[in-house]
Amino acid sequence: MSTHSTPAEIDTLMRTLVRILAGVAGLALIFTAVNVTLFAVDHHIPWPIAVLLDPMVALTLTSVLYADARLAGWGIPHHAGPPPCAGPPTWPLP
């Protein structure tokens, strides 16, 4: 039995891992969206606005993290992660 993998085996493994992680990411997005929406509705935010909160925050965070990763890959000085002002607005939330 060989301990070395062929390129085809490695490719199959990588494709399988990507599918599994995409499924986990999809479930995490649904879970978060439901929880954020219900939290907002419990705090008297109208449904149409509550439904939009999670996609806005998720898109913003994803954009910041993607840009941060690209800048790091290009060797351009950058700030790691979201800006420091991103956290304090959430502190008063229970």
C-alpha cells in the first residue's frame, strides 16, 4: 500500500471537503439569520427591517475580511479584521 496520494485522489478529497464546508457555512448562515431576526423582532424592530439586519452585517463583515485577505496576499499594509469601531455598537445589546 502506497503512502503517497495521486493528484486525482487529492483533487477528490479537496472537492469533498469544499462541499462539506459549503454545507456547514450554509447552515451557519441560516442559523445566524434566524437568530438575528428573532432578536431584532423581540426588541420591537419591525419585521421588514429585522429581516434585512443579518444580510447587511454579514455582507459587510465578509467584504472587510475578503479585502483584508487580498491586501495581505499582495503584501500591502492593512488592518487585520474589522475596524475597532465595529464592536462598541453591539455592547448595549443584552
